Amino acid sequence: MAEIIRTDKLVKNYYRNQEKKNPDAKIEVLKGLDITIEEGEYVAVMGSSGGGKTTLLKILGMMEPLTEGKLYFKGKDASELWKDELADIRRREIGFVFQDFYLMDSLSVGENIMVPMILDKAPAEEMKQKMLSLAARFGVERLIGKFPRELSGGEKQRIAICRALINDPGIIMADEPTGNLDAKSSRRLMDTFDDINKEMGKNIILVTHDPKIARCSDKIFFIDDGVIVKILEKKDEDTSEFYKEILREMEEMEEE
Amino acid sequence: MKRLGKIYQIISVLIYTFIAAAIWLPWIAYAGQAYHLPGYILEAGKNGGIVEMTGGDPELVASYYIFFVPLLSAVLALIYVIGSLAGKKVGLVYRMVQWCEFLYTAAAVILFPLVPMGWTYLPPVLCLAEFVLKQYVEQRDEIRKDARAREERDRLEREERKRRLYFPGRYSSSYYKMIWKNVRYHIRNYVMLIASSVFLMLFLFLVFALRSAFLGIHSAEAATGGGTQKVLLNAVWMGLLLNAVLMGLSFSYYIRNKMREENILAVLGIRSRSLRSMMLMEYAGCLVCSGIIGIILGNLVFGIILRVIARELPVSVQGMPAGTYLMVCGIFTAAALTAAMVNSHVYDHMRWSASGLIAPKKNRIPGVSGWICGALGCVCTVWSLAQMMGRSGGESEDAQAVYLLGLILVLLCVCSAQIRRIKGEDGRYYQNIFDKFPFLTGFGQNMKKVYLLTVTAFLVMYTLSSVYGGNVSAQALEGQFPYDFVCMAGKGADEKLQELSGQPGLKTERYPMTTVYSLMPENISLVNSMKDIFALDYKSVAGGRQVMAEPPVQIGIPESAYLELKRARSGDEGEVIGLSGEEIAVVYQEDVSARAHLLDWSGAADTLNLQTAGPKAELWSYRAYTPRKVVREERAVLTGIYNGGEEQNLVVFSDEYFEEIYQGEQLYLFCASGRDYEYIEDSLFALSKQAEEIRYYSSKVMIQDTETERFLKQVVWLFMMIMTGVCGIYLILIKFCFEMDEIVARYRFLDCMGMHEKTIKKALRREMLPFFLIPLTAGGLSAVVFTLLMFRVRMYNGAEILGYIRYVLPVWGTYWLAQGAVYLALKEALTGRIFSTRGGLG
């Protein structure tokens, strides 16, 4: 399988109050990660709070620069890409789903779904058709004329997924997508991600705390204090064994 | 290259030969004779040294010592020329010549104007040109190679960029609909942004409209103390400053509110150029709207002002020409673009900060630095109050600016100490957590607003009020110009004026006088003091008495003349001062609209530095101004106000001393009537053309000009007061309107958590009050103190104080009431919104 994303000794530091010369102000978030994600993989990132999961997702999604190391996207070194090239990749090749949905309050649901296509200068008719078909697929067609403030959490999350898919990207990145959802909505969402991965053949990179959500993935990176402590891979289609392994790993991490 | 090198060598040798030979050219002219440099130094040696030869003139002494530098340079240049012709290595000598020339130029510039002839600056210039030529010859090939490589690299990058960033097509209408919907959704932010720009446009329009209206009716700008243009210029500076603060604030809030949408779009892959053009479209739209609204409002207000002018002044005023419209629009656009450029940096910083790329600034509560600020603030406030109380400061803008700086520092110290006290004790902290927490979390930002509001309160209640109140309550102008013509004549012109005073129907008063020159503290020259240091004349340096501009002219009269003038003005026998020896008394001739001008009190507390040597005196020498003991000061108009009271004040000498210094000058005061007025004016004009010793002014012109100036001051400063007051209110509105959603959400949450309505209202009140109470108290108390000091500086009597208060108190009251009304309205609006959705909860 072709390699989609690879990191080489990825390091990310933050500095309190931008005091870059002050060693005490340095916060090491990611400490030399080596990650490879291949085409069609469903990957989850798990770990303790503050361990660097969201930062990793932001870097993989090219929303944040890295401090040291390399990030390769489809074989291209991200540090050699221009700002607008990164924007093009985010727009065409990656779809984002966030815990807080990130919908624009001023736009209707339909318009929110269409935003990536609008930004891609797509023809209006094509946008509408694609938006309607996605809305129908995810059961939100009756919400198209409404505004985000009128929706429930689960509905907002489905709208965010529609938006992530509208440009037909190869990768979906989701940061705690079930964080604001009830159990039923979470299950539905995970079924959706499963469909996207299996039927549409898209990569999924998912950050989560929930082992029930993570068991749908093919590979799990456990991150603690900026370091990958374990990589779990699903050996067969039996998710119950994989789920047990995840729980075992989580317990070990807690004990440490 | 070889050819160029040879050419350079020839040029270099020629230039350095010139530098070596230049000292034999006429370098300085002294005592009517031109000397070359060695000759001048030998001449000084023959006369026993430069101090003996020149009598210790600081400029000549300082120049003499500096002349050794070009002398050394010439010797070194000669060594360089011989060495380079002989093919020896003379790099060090070459550098030393350059350093010598640099040193000479630096000394000459600092001590400008030096005594040597102007052409002596030529060797350093040639030396610099030779240096540049050498650099060019040495680096020409490398520079060309680099430039070619850079061009090639740029071309390749351009092509690569074009290929990789290829993004054809146009955005669909949905893109523009999206922008429009966003604008509509955040319309409140745009209205605030437009309103702040409208202020700027309205202000610029009115100031320039008034300028063009008054241009034709005001004739003697300098004679009335600055004139209309000075009034308008002051207003422009102040207005631009206020508007810059307002625009900056509203723009930063606007950006903060836009940040979320922009981050979403950035994550979804909008190109940076599209994002920038979107911002630009919105900003340009706001500017165009505010420009149009500002011009419409400006026309309306100007129309009203023109009507008032036509009613109040016996002159006709013109409207605003089309060219001025364009100029106003140009300045507005320039100011708006500057604001955009400054804010663009802030915007980028905030955008990156919000997306996690830059850590947000920590909200620090000053600790030890707070106390240091407090101490510095105390020093500043005490210094400025001492300036106000002292004789040399008076109502200076510097003292007010330093006071405000000190006040801000003291406020920072007090507020940070208060916050630290609350944070320091758990019980107190939890007791105050809800009402103090918002101020604490945004301490730096909140304090900035408190400073601005305090400055605004001080500006309205003192700085602007003092000008407005002083002008409105000033005495009627007819009483301030008791004579139709005031004329000062030298000894040579006395005969001609005596002839004129014999005209029938002309009432003439004649007094002996002497021209007195006074210095202002700002006349001290640092450059001249440096010359004194070179001349080792430390006594002069310590005195600091150097003259930079032509000093103001005052009228010196004997005590007997003073008593006569008093009698002539009031009919009573004036109180005898009883001056003896070189003692003096000063009569400040001006109305109550300005400080009683202090002449020069920079020396001892009761001495005034004056020159009494007559009209052809040496004005620029510090030795000519000698200290005089002042035994009495008063403010009274005996001959007339001139130059806003800065000139023609009366310096009264004892009769005996006046006899000693008297050089035959006369003060003529004419009262003409009807047809004679024109005749006398024409005659005085003709006489002043014939004899330079005659200086005069006519009260008719002065009254008209002072009247227009007073009126303009009233209109402009009243407008400025209104505008500053509105700015203060607008500042509060910006804060609370932009933060309204966050405040409402916070209190709704507390309401949900079970906080009592009464407690919520109390917390809200306590959150809002610092932005009203601190500025009004600090600014108001400062204004009261400054006003009391102003009464002292302007020498107000009881009636004048009452007259001032009568006009200024309503202004203060209105400001307080407006602030109170805004507080209540905001409190009601916030409370209403907090509890509006309560019924729907659960």
C-alpha cells in the first residue's frame, strides 16, 4: 500500500509568552515521533489528556508548523510547500471533523456543508447537487435551511462530516468527534466513519479517549507525554479481542 | 577592471592631495582678515592663546580646538599620498584620515554653525565620495554576479510559484453571498467600526471647513497670540490622536470577533490572498460608508456653525472649496490606511495566536514593577504639579502630559496592589471572585481602557474646559484695547511723532520707555551650551542662558509713568510700589483666557532675566540678560494686549534706575475718532516705513482678529469637548458591546448554577463600575486640582473665578451625567439580556 503520511522524528515545542530564549518557558509537546499511515488505513490516536494527541492531529492536518523533524504528505516534504499549497491540500485532500463542530453561525446548514466547495471555486449547481446527496446520505436533508444554533450536537456533527466529505478528500481527520454526543449518536457516527473507510476507501485519522470508538480502527497509536508508547494493530476482524487489548493497554498506561 | 582601478587610484591621490593642501586655503575669517589653518593657529600662539586673542568667545574657542583635527588629517593625507605613489602599504594612514574627517564633520554638525568658512566641509565630503568609490571598485564584479544570480533565482521562483499555485476560475456568487451573510450576521461589529471612522471624517471635515471659513477674515495671525491656524492645528493633533485610539480599539475588537470565522475558513483551506482580499473588501466598504456619512454629517454641522458665525461676528464667511474636500478625503484615506497597516500586524499576530501558533500573552499582575511604576508616577505627578505652581511652568502642555503619565502609573500601581491583595487572601478572593475575576483575567487590557477613560475625563474637565471656559468668561475686548494706536518710537523718530500728535482731534499720551527683552525657558540652547563646554566656560553652562529665537519684546517704564497710566485707565491714584535700585515690578497685560505670561522665571524664585539695553541690543549673547529682583506682579491692561499677552507686558523700574538706562525711547498712545482714525493709521504706516524705530499696532484690527480667534476657540474647543466626551462614552460602548455576548453567557451560566438575581446584579455592577468610577474620580480630582492651580497661574480674582465656574461647571455636569446615563443604559441592557431567556431554561 502507498504511504500517505509519514513523520520523521517529529518534534513540537511551545513557548510560554513567546520566550523562545528561555529554556524554562519551553514546553515539549511531541518528542520525536515516527508515524507512518498508509493508504486506506483507519488509524486512531489514544492517550492521556495533554499527551499531544490534538497537536499531532493539527500537525498532520498541516494546520500547525512543526519545530523539528519532517512531515511527508504523499511523499512531499511539507516544509517545502508554500502556505497556499498547504491550504490547497487542506481544502482538497483532507476533511476535518472537530469536537466543537466549527460551523459558521452566519450560514445555513446547506451553506456550511458547501463552504469547502465554495472556496474551491466549484460551479454552484454541482455544489448544490453534491450537498443534497451528502445530506440525504447522512439523513440531514430536512435541516438544510436551518442555522447551526437551531441544531442538536449530533446533528451538528453530521453536518460537519458532510462538510468534511464534500470535496471528496482522501483523508478524514477527526478530533474527539464523539466528545459532545450521546451513546446512540456516537455509535451512528462510528458506523458512518466505518462506511467512509470501507465503502469509500478513505483514510480516517481519529483522536479519541473512548476505547469503544477506537476499536473500529485498524491501528492505534498510544501517545503519552509526547512519545508513542505503543502501537496496536488489529490482526483480524474480531473487534472484541482488539477491544480487550486496547483496555489492557490503557490500564497499563494508567498504572505507569 | 584594471582600467577602473587605475582611474580610482588617480582620483584617490588627487582627493587626498587636495585634503593635504586645503589647510593652506583661507580657512577662517577673523577680525576682517582671512587666515589659512596653520596661519590662524600661529596667530593665536602669537597673541598668547586663543582665549586671549578672541576674548573667550565660546564659538571661536571651540572651533580653534577642533581645527587641530583637519590639521592632523592634512599631515596624514600627505603621508598617504607619498606612500601610495611610492607603492608602500598605507592602509592604516588611509583609515586615520577618514576618521579625522568624520570627527571634524561630526563636531561641525553638532556645534553648527562653526566659525570656519563653508567650503571647509568639502574635504570630508570628498573623503566620503572616495571611500564609496573604493568600495564600488572593489566589489563591482561581485555585486554584478550576485545581482544576476538573484534575478535568475527570482525568475525561476516566480515560474515555479505560477506552476504550483495554479488556481484558475472565479469564485461563484455563493462566495460573495457567504461574505455578505457574514457581514450581516456581525453587523454590530461593523457599525462600531464605521462609527469610529465617521468620527474621524466628521472631525477632519469640520476643522478644514472652519479653516477655510476663517482664512479670509483673520489678518494678523501672530499679533493675537498664535491666530486661528494655531487653534485649528492644535485641534487637528488632538483630534487625530483621539480618533487613532478609537479606530484602533474598535478595529482590534472587530478582528477578535472575526477570528473564529477566519480560523474555520483557514482550516477549510481558503487561500491567504482570498482571505486578505475578503478582509480588505470589508474594511474598504466600512471606510467608504464612514467617509460618506462623515461628509454628510460634517456638512450639516458646518452649516449650523456658519449660521452661528454669521449671527455672532460682523463679517461674512465663505464655504469650503472643492479642493479642501479632496484634501480631507485624502487625509482620511491616509489615516485609515495607516490604521489598517498598523492593525494588519496586530491582526496577523492575533490570528496566529488564536490558532495556537503563538502563545497568547500572559496576563501579568505587576508585582515589584507595579511599585516602581507607582514611585515613578508619584515623581511625575509631583513634578508636574510643581511646574504648575512654579513660575516657569504655568499651564504648559508638557506639565499636563507628564501629569497624565504619572497618573496612569499611579493607577497601575494602585489597581495591581488591590488585585494582588484580593488574590493574596483566600477568603477575600473567593468573596470577590465573580465580580473581580473579569477585571483580573483581562487586567492589562482593562487597565488600558481605564487609562484612556481617565485621560479622556481629564481632557474634558481640564485641558479643553480651561481653554473654553477662559475664552467664554474673558473680559469684553473693548476694555482690553484702551487706545486706538499703541506706538513705540526710538529717539530718532520722536520728532516726527510729536508732529503727528499735534493733530486736532487726536488725544495723545506720551511716556518714556525702554525696550526690554525677556527670555522664555524654551530659549535655552543645548548646542550653545556644548560650545561653552568646549570653551571651558562652565559658569555659562551652569547658567544655561542661551538664546535660540528672537526673544519677546516688553515695555520698560518708570514707576511714575506706571502711576500715570493707572490713573489714566481707572481715574484713581494708583498704589505706589516704592521701587528702589534695580528692583522691578511686572504688569501682565492680558485677559483671563490664558495664563499670566511668565516671561523668564527659570532662575531664582523672585528674579527675572531681562535685557534692558535698548532696541539695537545684542539679542543672542547670554551675557546680555541679567537677573532682576521682582517685588510685585499684577495682571492689568494699561496700554493693550499684544500677542496674547506674550509681548508688550509692562516692566516697571524705579525712576532713578530708569534714568540710568533711558535711551530716549517714547511710548505714544493715541485715541482718534471718526475720520481722524483713518488719517492717523495712514500717517503711522507711512512713518513706520520711513523709520525702522517706529513700531505700532492699531486696536481696531486687533479687536476684530482677537474676536474671531476667541469665537473660533469657543466653537472648536466646544466641539472638541463634545467629541472627546463622546469618545469616552464610545470607548465604554466598544468594550461592553463587543464583550456583551461573553458577559451575558457568563452570568447566564452563574444564573443556571443557582446564583441569586440580586447577587448577579451586584456582581455585574461591580464589574462595570471600575470603568466609570476610577476614570471619573481620578480624572475629576486631577481636573479640580489643576483648575485651582490654573486660577493661581492666571491670577484670577473672585469674580473671575465665579465667571469661569459658571461656564465650566455645566460642562463637567454634562459629562458626569452622560457617563451615568451610559452606565445605567448598559446595565439595563446587560441585565435584560442575562435574564431574557430564563423562562426557556430546562
